[in-house]
Amino acid sequence: MWLIAALLALLLWWQWGRDRRALAGARRLLGLGQNADRDGIEAAFRSRLRSAHPDAGGTNQDTRELTMARALLLAEIDRRDRQA
């Protein structure tokens, strides 16, 4: 039984760390600090997208990564708002 509890604790710890790393990577990609608000996220996304868009010489992958970073950060804000 203790083995199951230990494995569950390890899984939760790993998931928590992975989520934190994903948020940190999204902030880094958009050039944001930890306390960025919704407006800051949107402004940074638009600013970075100007050069990352395929029409401006960027790639589809760059655009996807920026879009995913924005979505992840906005979802985190929504999650925090629901908890408050």
C-alpha cells in the first residue's frame, strides 16, 4: 500500500513540475514576467506574432508555439481567477 502512495506522490510531483516548466517556457517565449496580466499577455503575443507569422518571414511552427504559449498563460489566469 505504501508503494502505491509513494508512486502517486511521485506522479503528482512530476505533473506539478511539468506544469511549472511549461508556464515558465511560455512566459519566456512571450518575454513576460511571472505576474503578467491578460492584457500584457495579449500585447506580447501580438508583438511577437508580427515577426513570427509566415507572412512576415516566420514559420507556421513559430506561430503555433506563440499561440500555444498565449493559450497556456490565459488558461492559468482563468484557473487562478476561479480559485479566488
